[in-house]
Amino acid sequence: MNESEMMSLGLAEAADAVARGEVTSVELTQAAIARARKLGPKLNCFAALDATDALREAEKADGERRDGKACGPLHGVPLAHKDLFYRGGKIVACGSKIRKDFVPETTAAVLERLSAAGAVNIGALHMAEFAFSPTGFNEHYGHARNPWNPEHVPGGSSSGSGAAVAARIVFGSLGTDTGGSLRHPASMCGLTGLKPTLTRVSRAGVMPLSHSLDCVGPLARSARDCARLLEVIAGADRADATSSARPVPHYEALLAGGGRGLRVGVPRSYYYEMVSAEIKKLLDESLEALRAMGARVTLVEVPDMNLVNSLAHLIMSVEAATIHRKWLETRREDYAEQVRSRIEPGLLYPATRYCEALAMRAPITREFIDLALKDVDVLHLPAVPIPVPSIEETTRGHPVDVARVIGTVGHCTRGINYLGLPSISVPAGFDAKGLPVAFQLVGRPFSEAKLLRAAHAYQQVTDWHRRSPPMAS
């Protein structure tokens, strides 16, 4: 295979090709490093490239295969991850000036699980400062750029993950999602991004934004690739007491079955209030594709999502302010104004309001499930309701206009984190400017297998997820 052929493979395809001996890990890793050096600076998507260590890992992976040792599900596949997953002995800056020299002693549980499954790590990916941006804003190190059009945002806060996977630099990446930070870059870069149920994946060794809302999940090219990654990283972890002890399904094996009989709910209110006409057209086409597969689509009601968003905002603000309080006292000017202005209000909320927001969570989640998901398997929602904005639209101009664009980006995603429900963003076409559009599917707690199956079925009858940016050719 030449470089283009190798890097056009999906993650699962690449892992299977290594296992069959059709390509070596060294070949894949060399190609990924070459692309990182060529495209990484254009997209500003890497925080650090660890070429020497990556090639050493790849050589080891090839040696193990030659020796007949069992290959893990990710054996020899080069990946890179958001720069807030701790890796012992490596700088983890979290997109910030404050942590630009921080070197953790421990490694995140999810990174250890990826290594145990045979994955090769080629570096750390750029991100929004302390994960505080749905667009990828970063005043300190520059904004990551969208491979489909570098003048546009790639989505955030897992911005480097979206750009690097879409540009075919790596085969997949882990990110975090507190209000859409996996689903935004997936939607805006033409990828598949899965936010699992709140406790499905360990968060040990991950720089938090908001303990009650943060989720770790995969971002890759297809539902199949996300299924393989999720199966590796999910499950109980003694280092994270909040992680669920539920057994981890064989997600990839459960993809089969198609969409016949799938019950899909489309909310009557809230979610379409800000959807642009061209995105609405593509969303309608995705529903038609689901119907053609044998799915049944019905209209459903949802609770007051504005209340849900307000409660999510309160929790995130208070928990983030708690984490950052000492730095705000001693290093206030080392934050970008856009980031600091989002954290500081959390210092002012009364403890009673925060406790109320936590106490209301369970009954509101039950209400949402009983009302919106009562007679359906999944909800079909917009992912990002407007065309992918430009970097200029989200950084310049009147602050009110900038805030409006940024707020609209997360209109359909942020409430799902408060509810703790799983959600997957799925590519659904391109707008008039050639930028990606997506829908998201939302399910009951721990229904990741059903979401992945539905997304996979849709991807068997469409090829949006296989499209790649011209620069990746």
C-alpha cells in the first residue's frame, strides 16, 4: 500500500490489515508521522509529536506479531489524543499557559487501556484552553483549523482531535465532552463522535472541566471504529470510583442487524428552533434514509430544555471555578479573557443553588426518558444547528455577536451532558460551502450498543463518513 491507501483505511480496517500482515505498524506509523509533519502545522492540530517513541512502539508491535504473540484489537495502529489525558513523564498542557510545563507522574487509565490493546501513540493533540470552547478557541497557541476549510473552526474543545482524524493523520482519537466537546468536532469535521453514558468510561488521569458532566469518548471515522475504541476504554476502574461496574458489551459484534424496526423520535420543540434551512434539509434527508432502512420515525415531546441548560451551566461554572480558584487568585492574567469570563461567575453562585441543580438532576432525567424516549429507541437531533462558523465569526466583532454564535453551536448538545445520556454524532452531508453537517442520536443510559448499531446501519447506506478533505488526498 502507498501512503494514501494506508491512511484512507478506517481504524478497524487498519488494525485488521496489520493483524493479517498486509501492512506493518512501522509503515502505518511512518505515514502518520509524515502527515503530522506536513499537515499538522497547517491545521495547528498537534500540541506535541512524539515520533521517536511512536516508531519504537511500532517496531515492538511488529516484532510481537512476527513472534506469534496475540494481537490486541488496536495492535500497531497509530493514534493521538487530546492534550488533557495525563501521560507519565510527558508535558500535558491542557491547551493552557498555566500548565505549559506540567508533567504528570501517572498515566490516564484510558491511555493505559489503549496501550494494552496494542495502539501506538504518536503525540498529543491541540485543544481549547482548559476545554472551555465549543469552537476550538485558543488565544495562547492559536486556533486549530478545519481540514475542510482552514478559515473555519474545527469544533471544540477537542479541536485537534477533530482536525487530525479528519485530515487522515491518525485513525482515531480520544476526547472529552462536557457540553458537546466530542460531538462538535465530529460534526464540524465530518467524523463520528461518541459521548458515552456519564459513568461508562473512567476519567482517572484526565484534567477535569466539570466532574459531574465530563465524559471521555472516541472520535473516529465510523461507528465501527468508535465501537472498537469504546470496547477497549469502557468499564470499571478502581482509580475512578464513579466508573460503572456494568459489563462491557462486545460493541463491534453488536453492529449487525440494520435499522429495520428501529424507533426514532424527533422532538417537536426546542431542538429545531435555531436550525438553519440548509441544515434542516440535510437532517430531513437523513431521516428519509433511516425510514428507507425500515426505521419508524415519530414526533415526540421533550421537557423544558432551557431549564436543563441553565442547570448544566450552573454545575459546570461552579465545578470549574472550584478547580481553578487558586489559579484565578494567583495567575488570573494567564487565562484568555474569553475563558476567564466563563469560569469566574462560578465563584458567585450560592452553594444552595449548586446543590439544587444536582438534586434536580435525577428527576429531570427520569422525566426526559419517560417523555421523550417512552415509545422510541433513539432520538434524532441536530448536532450543530448552524453551518460551521469561521474563525473570524467566533473571535472578532461585537462581543454580543460572537457570544451568540458560540452559544448557538452548543444549543443541541449541552443539555445531554446534564442528563448523563449517551449520544453519537453522525455525518449527514455538506452545506453549500462544502463544510460537514451531522445529526446526533441520543439514547437511554448505557444504550451505546443501540446508538452504534443505528449509526452503523445509516453508514451502510450513505458514504458521508468516507469523504475526506482535499488536503488529505
